[in-house]
Amino acid sequence: MVVKFFTSIWSNFESSEERKKFSILSVLFGLTIGAYWLLRPLKDGVFLTMVGTDYQPKAKILSMFVVIPLVMIYERLVSSFKRHQVLYGLSIFYAIGAAIFAALILDPATGMQNTVASPDRYLGWTFYLFVESFGSIMVMLFWSFVADTTTPDAAKRGYPLIVLGAQFGGIVGPLLGQMVMPEEGGEAAANGSGIATIICVVAMALIPVIVWYFMNNVSKEQMQGFQADEKKAPLEGKPKPGFMEGLKLLLTRPYLLGIFVVVSFYEIIVTFLDFQFKTLAKGSYTGDALTGYLFKYAVWTNAVAFICVIFGAGKIGSKLGLTRTLLMLPILVGVAVITLNLHPLLNVAFMIMVFSKGVNYALNQPAKEQLYIPTTKDSKYRSKAWIDAFGSRFSKGLGSIVNDSKAALGTELFPLVILVTSFGLIGVWVFAAMFLGKTHTQAIKENRTVC
């Protein structure tokens, strides 16, 4: 089965040039996701140890406001520079930032050796926001770059290979993190998080190298994206240029609002589940032991996604069609919400989070990214920035506001509020998925952009 899968995915391309293009993109995204999944457990381990569990909802709320100026800066960058130049600049910026944080985390006074939690430990707050911005900006930029240089037919052939590379990176990254985490209580236990951050620096520094190789070794024919008939107007009207056009497009185009719903409603509900999971984890672990446990969670999450891809998640998506594929995740998330409310245990929460995240990365993420293909460059770069960065942070912020009300609502009322809110969002999410699938199909059939 495994050999057959790799053979089929590797021989699925129309030409050797197309295979080379998506192979390089797979390596590039694997590095990006590998670095992110190294940073993600570190972010939570550092924050929960330095600042405390009670402040995690507030950190997510803060990230919602911090990301707004970042999206504005990102919009200006993609408007002023070529797409590969933005990839160069941002990857170098994050590599330098990660190196600075690694030095601070390794410091005995400011770093993980000091396990006294306090809201005044600003290293925990800034590192949390740094990682959140990396996950939003770099992943968003990568997919915009791919969508702008890929046709719909090529996407069907190449996106599974890109996702495969991402999941491989998502496994290797946290596995390396686990390897540098010593046994709990060991003398070097305080250095594990800092060393893992240094590994992230190396991965980030390799990103501009791979981008340079891509730009100099992929043919111009393979750099062509979706070519709509210019005589046909976009289904939802032609956008106007401007710095805030990305936000204006998002607020005035039903198709982009639909994508916003698919992205944001998932994030709100998973924020509920994630808070329950991290609270249960902090009750059992602390310091580098907590970070090590979260590395384990990261490995399993990406392993599940990797297995899903190998055993036919892409083929399932092709057979089901875009609409049915988009509908699968809200149904599965609804089951997860019910299960965790009935069995609020760490092992149950671990399995639910692994399954929910794994299926999202393997099946829903590629389907969502295909929605951007029949759109204009303004939608791919500017509106996508608001949807993926601001939408994601805004959603996590809203979910965290609900999580922050746990003490006021009480242990009996809080689970009920989570349950009712989740299923209200799932209802709208299902409607949006059906609308997006229908509109995407119409645009491809008529060979025109949506907006």
C-alpha cells in the first residue's frame, strides 16, 4: 500500500518539470511546517511555564490585536516587492528573531531554568506572539505563492505531494525537539527548549536557500498560474487597488466571506478544545517535561495526517469532490466536541486533538487552498492575508474570550456554553462549505475568476 502510494503520487505528473516544481515546493513547505511544529510546542511550554495556564486565553486575545498591524505590513510588502523577495526577507527576519529568543530561553535567569510562573515574565508573552505570527504569515505566504503559480489541474496533481512534505516536516520537527529534551529531572533539563529553538533557526535559514533554488531551476512554463478569460468579468466583480483592499474585498465578497467562515469557525471550536487539553496537560506536567509532552502531541498529530495522506486522503477528496470534502471536517469536529464534553480526561483530549488537527491538515487544508485558485492576485495575497492571519487570530481571540469566562460561568455551565456555541457555529460552517463548493465549480467550468 505504502509503496503503491508513493509510486502513484510520484508518477502522477504530466512532465518531469512539473514533478520537479512540486518536489521543491514540498521540501520548502516541509521546512516551514517543520520549523513551525518545533516552535508550537515550545511556545506553549515556555508560556505555560513562565506565565501560567490562566493567562493563555489572554495571550490568544492579545495575538488577535497584534496580528492586525502585521497583516497591514504584509499587505504592503506583497504590493511593493516580488513574491519570492518577500519570502527571502521574512524567512531571514524570523531566523534572526528565533536566534535571539534561543539565547534568552537558555539564560538561567530569564529562561526555562526559572520555573516560577508570573504574568510579568515578558519573554513568555513575546515568544508566544512571535510564534503565532510565524505560523500565520509564513504559511499564508507560501500558499499564496503556490496558488499564484499553479493551475487548477496541476493543483490536483501537485498539492498532495506538497501536503506530504508538510506532514513529513511536521513529524521530523517535533521529533528532533523530543530528542534534545532530556529525561525529566535531569541536570540539562533546562536547556532542551533553547536547543530546540536553535534547530528552528537552522530550518528557517534554509528556507531562502530553497526559494532561490526554486526560482532558478523551475521553468517559466511551470510558473504560470490560473489564466482566466480576461473578456469575462469576475463572478463577484472586479476589485479596486488600495492598501486596505484586502479587507474591503473580504467584507464585500460572499465567496471570500465563505472562506473566512471555514477558516475562523474551525479555529474558534478548536480553541475551546485546545484550552481544555492544555489545562489538563499543565495539571500533569511543567517546564521542559510539559514541552516534551507537547512535542509528543505534535508528532502524533502530524503522523496521523501523514498516514491519512498515504492511505488515500487525497483520493478520498478527489472522489468526494470539493464540497463534500469541505463538509467532512465540521461533522468530525462536532463528534469531537461531544466526546470531550462527555469524557474530560487528558488521554481523551490528547486523542481528540490529534485526530481533529491531523484530519484538518491532511484533508481540509488542501481543499481550502484550492478555493483560492480561481481568484485574482488581490484575493490570493491581500484578502488571504486577512483571512488566514487576522481571521485565524480573531477566531482564536473570540474562542479565548469564552475560555476566559470559565471562572465566571462555573464548572457546570461552562461545558454547556461550549457545546451550544460550537454547534451553532458548525451549522453556519456547513452552509458556507456548500456555497463555496458550488461557486468554485461554476468558476472553473466557466473559466473565470470569482473575485
